Amino acid sequence: MTASDPSLTTEITSHTSTPSERSQPAEVRELGSFATSHASHDHPLPSAPRTARDWGIEVDRVLISNPRGFCAGVEMAIKALVWMLRLCGPPVYCYHEIVHNKKVVEAFEKAGVVFVDDVSEVPEGAPLMLSAHGSAPEVVAEAERRGGFVIDAVCPLVTKVHHEARLRAKKDYEIIYIGHAGHDEAVGTLAVAPEAMHLVETRQDLDSLQLRSDRAGVALLAQTTLSHFDWQEILEEARTRFEDLWLPAREDLCYATTNRQRALIELARRCDAILVVGSANSSNTNALVRVAKAAGCQDTYRIDGADDIRPQFLQNARTVGLTAGASCPESLVEEVVDFLAPTQGATELRVIDEDEYFPLPPKLREALAERFGTLPDDRTRTAADALAELEDLEAPRASNGR
Ligand code: SF4
């Protein structure tokens, strides 16, 4: 199966979700089958199985969740970094992994992006991109101070949480932030108002909280990519403890996280096993695994790609569900379908249609308009298109011996 397979594109309908629709019960429609092609599956090890059938495992059917994979924030960030490479040439520096996906990061590294965890590692004046997860204010300031062309590819939905944190802290609130310690997004958000923010990861963490009694109120904010179950559990407990609890008008869990989780719940009811494609450091991918298990499918496994599938994942699995985290390219999903080689084909289970689009950062748009005389059309160009361009960008670098 390839990205240009017509069975992928013909299934797109004109229905799109709005925020109000997203809170309605999901409409579930099973659509036409994917074609599978096993000839192109190319395993690195000669002895590695080409398909699950080589293990004597026969999968009847694969159900693929829709929506899955790249969200609007990831689309924007990947396209932005490819534009940076085209505008500035390699090396381009990037603070933190642009998105949490091993294959995407490796593709950028090959094309000349240098990922750093400290902006002090970036040479003065070098082009620098800040990742989609959002950066601490002091990191942004230091990046600017270094004097290069700096683009902040933070997702606007993370910026919204930063804004809420800044505003509530200014209004003298204590802020409970639900997130994962050490995750790039959580680190960046907590740094916005460190004096007012308290990280909690579990409901039990609320026990040890020490909030000021003279506060104006208690705000509850969250990392955008959490499992809805985890967030809800802490929210309910916080409501019982704090009469002065304040919540944002629109919850912090982002549309992509929520939509992928809702679609997966529908999938979990229909499958014997579920594979979630995405990297180990991807918060929303890990959340998907927890959601599928909570929805009743205990045989749910995270994989980076087809090479990670193990025979025991598929024992007694006639129908296998498949989804992907918000930073996972569709090509990895296609490889998994090819590997599973379902005898009755692969079917997409469409729950919600998405049409969110986030424009490139304003400073990058200005630079592009200046370089090309007009702003190139970004809406119709996908992140997959941009990633495909990376291979062309590698060639001149290699010939320059850089
Ligand atoms: S998962 Fe949500 S918050 Fe994160 S980049 Fe995608 S749209 Fe933005």
C-alpha cells in the first residue's frame, strides 16, 4: 500500500468536525477496504519475517482508526523545519526533537538538522527552530540573544496553555498543572509561571499539594496530550478538594488528542488486539495505549513500526485494530498493514473527520514571502510532501562534503 493508493483518498468525505460536534456521540462508519501489497515490505534483516503469515499467524482483518497520525500542530512544525532547511541550508539547529517520532527525527538528521537539548550548544548566529512542544521563556530569550534566524514552531494549542498559566499567575492564582514530569511540553509550560505552578501526575499527587491560603483561586491546567481518563480522574478529585477551582473555558486537552482517543474507543470494541504506532517518548501515543486498555482491549501494544511487532502480540487476534499517535507518519501505518497481511483486507473505521490547519509561524511566512516574492501555498502541501523533499535536500549537502 502506498500513500497514493486511491482507496485511501476516495474515502474522504465532506463532513468535518466542529468543537460542538466533537462533544456529541461519535458517528461510526465503516468504509471501503484498503488494498494491501506485500511485495514492497522490505525488512532490514534477511531472516526477518516479511509478513505475520511467516510466523503461521493469520490475521483476518485490520481495522484502522480515523482520525490517526499527524495533527495540525505536527503538520505545521514539520513543514516549518523543512522550509528552514530550504531557506538557510544545513546545518539548521532545532531545540528538542521537532516532534516526538524517531523516524521523523532521523529523516531530519540525515538532511542536516542538528537537535540540541540546550540552546547554548547552538553556534552564535546559526539558524534555530524551537520545537512544537513549546519552550520555556528563558530558552526563547536565549535563542533570540544568539542572533540567528529563530523560528518558534510551538503549537498554538500549547501557546494557549502558556497564556492561561501566565494570566492566572498574574491574577494571583495557584495553578495545578496535570502533566508528565520531564516531558518537553510540561517542562516548557511549568517554566512560564514557576512560582505559581504545581505539577501533578496522578490523583494521589493532590495529597501532597501545599497551596497558599491567601490565593485568589486554584486553576487547573493540563498538558495537551494526556489521556482523557487520567485527566478526568484528577479533575474530579480536584473538584471535591477545592471550592475555588477554576477551569479554562475550553479544556486544555487538544482536539487531536481527544479525537484520536474517541476514535480508538470505538475501535477497541471491535478488535481482539490493537497496535498503536508511535515513539516511546510521545505522550499522546502512550495515552492512546492506556485509553485502548481502559476501553477493554488489554492486548494493546505500542510499536515504532512494523519491525517491532512480535508474534505474541497477535496470538488469537483475528481482527487487529491500528492507530497512530499525532507525530507518526502515515507511511509507518501502511507498513504495519502490509506486515499484518490480513486475509480479508484492511478497513478504515471513521469516527470524526478533521480539517484543522495551523499556518506557519508569522516570522517564517514573512521570510518565505521575501524569498519567493509571494507566500508559497502551504494549505495544500502536507507534512508528508515536505518529508519527501528531505531526500532531495540531502544531495547538495553530501556533494559539499559537509
Ligand atoms: S497533539 Fe495537539 S497540542 Fe500537540 S502538536 Fe498536535 S495539535 Fe498541537
